[in-house]
Amino acid sequence: MDAVYEVSTWVVPILLAITLHEAAHAWMAYRLGDDTAQRLGRITLNPFKHIDPVGTVAMPALLIMSGLPPFGYAKPVPVRFDRLVDPKRDMVWVAAAGPGANIIMAVGAALMLNLFAYSQGAIGEWMSIMLGNMIGINLILAVFNMIPLPPLDGGRVATGLLPMPLATKFAQLERFGFLIIFGLILLPYLLRNLIGIDINIIGMTILPVAQFLYDHVISLFIFVG
């Protein structure tokens, strides 16, 4: 029962974080001239429109059961950059919209947490834990996605900001991006088990930034305690 309770406090934050992240990409692309995702129904809070059965469910579950860190992906939001008003500039806004939505959601969760700070009942306790998890997962997702490596959002932001010759070459990394990310996540655990070396590159870079943001969100938006 304890395991079910703990899982329940994570399911809602994860689904909301993924859903709003992807919907924000679709909404921003639509606002800037490309209606591809809008016509496919991706500007929606329906999580089933954004969940990928393999990347969102099967792969993270398999990794967790194997004792490895969870990693996954949602269904990509299709964007025709050639349809945007200013493709190179607007690529930055479309890419940044997802992490931006996660940061806004983290702030919203912190503000809502004030309402349950002194709740005594089971529902209030569950909401407090769930909202705390929502702050954390959204900030981790925002920071992770801003890694400057295609196809992550940070890679697309970097592509849009770089001068065209460099942007063209940098964008070519996208074909290898998923393998690089997967390797950076799994390699430290393999090295630790095989030769005892603990070099968690993702953990050493992502988690401190996420913790920094978490501390500031809590200090700025939690008014009771």
C-alpha cells in the first residue's frame, strides 16, 4: 500500500509535466505560424495525445526494473519550421516554450502548496506531497531539456541563436543526439558497476541547477511554514 501511495503522488505530476510541456511547444508553433501540431490535436491537456507507449511508459519502467535511472520521451510535437514567421528566430521560442511551461507549473505548484501547508487530513497530506513532487519534476524536466544538444530543446535554442554556418553544422548532431544522451545517462552506472568509478555527468550538472531553482522557488513562493 505504501508503494501504491508513493506512486500515486508521482503519476499526476509526471503526466502534467509532460502534457503541458508538449502542449506548450504546439501552442507556440501555432502562434508563430505553423498549425501542423494544432491540426493533429496537440494543443490539449489530454495526456494520451502526448504519451508515447514506448518512450513514456515501457522504456522508463524497464530501466527502473533493471535498477537503472529512468529515462524516456514523449511523442514529439511536429513543427514545420519553414512555416514559421521567422524560422531561425521562432525556433528558439518554440523550443523554449516547453521548459518555460515547466517552470511556470513549478511556480504554480508552489503557490498551491501554501493552501495545504496546515492541512491535517489524508487528502491535504497527499496534495502537499504531490505538489512538492510537481515542483521537483518540472524543474528537473526543464533543466534537462535545456541541455544544448539536439534534439533536446536546449539544442534547438542553441541552433536558433548560433550564426547560420555554425547552426547548420550543430544541427547535424541531432541524428546522434538520442544515443549521446542515453550514453551519458547509462554509462556512469555501467562504469560504477564494472570498475567502481562513479562519474555521473548528468547528475553532476542537472541536479545542482535543478536544486538551485527548487530552493529559490520555495523561498520566493512559499509564504507559510
